Amino acid sequence: NAALVEEATAAARAMEEQAQQLTEAVALFRLSNDVQTLTGAAPAVRHPAAKRPAAASKPATKSQVRPQPARTTLAAESNWAEF
């Protein structure tokens, strides 16, 4: 168990370092003319939940698609070569 804790701790530290490097790399990109320097984590952006579309008055009809038979190829058409 102690070994697992040590591995988890090392992995967490490595992830923190990688997150810091990623933050520094992303900070180089500019999205607009008035760029503000971020010193901490960006706040989470909340998007309003998408509204469900109203139920249709009549159900959609299924199109009648018939399966097509498999196309057979002639041996002369194939690009296979025997070795």
C-alpha cells in the first residue's frame, strides 16, 4: 500500500508540473487585441442548458431502404498478388 501511495504522489506531482507547463504554453496565444495576463486558473464557463425541442405533432416516418446485395468482384479486378 505504501508503494501505491508513493506512486500516486509522484504521478500527482508530475501532473502538476505538466499542467503548469501547459498553462505557460497556452498563455502565449492571443485571442484578441486586448489580451489580459492570467495569473491563476481561468474561471469555469457555464453555458445554459440546451432546451429540448418540442415534441413533433406526428412521428417521423421511416424510409423504406432495401438492402442491396453484396457486389462480387472478379479475380482479374482484384489487386491481390500471391507470394
